[in-house]
Amino acid sequence: MYRKCDGTSSLAATCTVFDQMPKKDVGSWSCIIAAYVQSRHCREVIQQMDGMIQARIQPNPVTFVVAITACSSREFLDRGRKINAAMINLGLHGDIMIQNALLSMYAKGGSAEEAFSVFQRMEDRNRVSWNSMIAAFATSAQSCAAMGLFHGMNLEGIKPDDVSFLGVVNACSSTKGSASTPSTANQEILVGSTTNVTLGNTLVSMYVRCSSMGDAAAAFHCMRAHDTVTWSSLMAGYTHYGHAEYAILLYRDMHLEGIQPDSVTYISILNSCSNAGLLAQVRHFFMSMVEDHCLVVWPDHWKCMVDVLGRAGFVRGQRTW
């Protein structure tokens, strides 16, 4: 009861009840360990785990999972390795719940090699197993390995979910250069298999950062749905790489789709027009932002105005244009 309450007082009450118990079994030890985990007292979790073993109470799989969760950081990874060794001695290392917890621990601890060792030894793998391993490779910037696992997951008949997709995209995003990005065929698998707009936005932004606007546009068109961020990201890419005409066309398509632009969208479109010296278009879009969409004018918007006026030879500001 106390363990399910929130706050320091409930943890203190749980500890008091535990300390006053004349006889402690695996259930009571597991509860106190879980209470410390919920309160994020990782050192105390490890101390209680040691105390449990010293009391000759054999932890069960749930206890081990709770303890492993507490060791899911670089700081406590060595202690997690010792817990792993203890599980092997007790013959519990084959439990899929424990193995998934170990995968997550090594991934968050920055040891993709040890995570993969656990993964390879697993006789049964579920979606959580595959996702944890993909996340481990993503953390260590091994994009090719993450993509290989993604394909292996499909071959094993495990249907990827949004966590799987996002893991692969994050893995590719962590490595600079187009060589690490998914191919066009993989875009269709990643984006076309999900309605998660956030995933698609991440993929589009990744390609923009890698200077691969063709792939960014392809990912954009693979998406089943778009939001303002999607349109603005691709528009910003076209602006950055000097394709003002594409940015303007994209803005018009966005309008036709009924997607409302925001202030970030207008920074991109105004910059595009400014860089191309399109004074009339800058005026049109600026007035549309203020009058049609009632958006607040940011300093970056004014900067675009000053820039295009300067390019056009005006010296007294926007009043004379």
C-alpha cells in the first residue's frame, strides 16, 4: 500500500514497515527494492539487493528485473554486470523478462557489445527485445547495424512498431553523412508503415541535415500525413540550400492542403524570397502572416525585411516599399 503512494514520506513509511517485519520473504524484499526504484534511489536499491542475498533469500525474476532497472546507467553498469553473473549462477538468465531488462541496461549504459551478446543468446525474442537492441545500436551510432536488425525483425515475423521505426531513424541521425541514411526503399518501409507524423518529421529533418534534399522530399511524399512541422522542415531545407522556387511551391501546396503555417514557416519562406531578391513576394508573405494568420512578428522576420530592402536599394526602411 505504502509503495504505491508518491513522495518521500511514503518511502519512509515503507522502510519503517519493512524494518519492523520480524520475517522477510522474497515478496517483502522485492517490494522495498521496487519502492527505492520508484523513488530513483539507485544506490539504496543495490544495497537492498546485497542485503537480500546476505539474508539468503533467493531473488525471483521480478526482483532481478527491478534491480537491473536501477543499474541502467553508466554509473551503475558494473554493479549490473555482477547482478547478471548472479542470475546466471541461479539459472535465471533464460527468462525473457530478465533478458529484455539486461538489453535495456546495457543499451542505456553505453555497451552495445554486451547488449548484443545478450541478444544473440536469447532463444525467444519479442518486439521489446528487438527494439532494445536497435536502441543500443542507435545510442552507439551504429546505423548499419540498427538497419540490419530492423530488416531481421521483419524476417523473423515480428511486426515493427513506432518505437522500432524511431530507433532506426535515431540511429541514422546520429551519424553524419548520407551514407548512413536509409535508402529510398527503406524510407517506404519506415514512413509508409506508420501513421506516426513525428517519425516522418524526424526522417525529413535528418535528410535535410545531411544535405540530401532529394531524399528529404522522397521521405516527405512517403508520409501518410503531414503537419506544420513537416512542411516547415522541408521548406527550411530548400531555403538553406538556395532553392527558393521549391520553397515557394511548397508553401502554396501547404496552403492548398489546408495546413496552417506558423511563425517558423514564415521565417523559411521570407528567407527564401529575400535570398532570391523577390521583393514583391516578401511583401505578400509578410502581409499574409500578419493580416491573414495574425501571427506575431519575430525579430527574424524583421531581419528578412531589412535584408530584402537592402538588396533592393531601399535605405529608409519598410515604409518606402
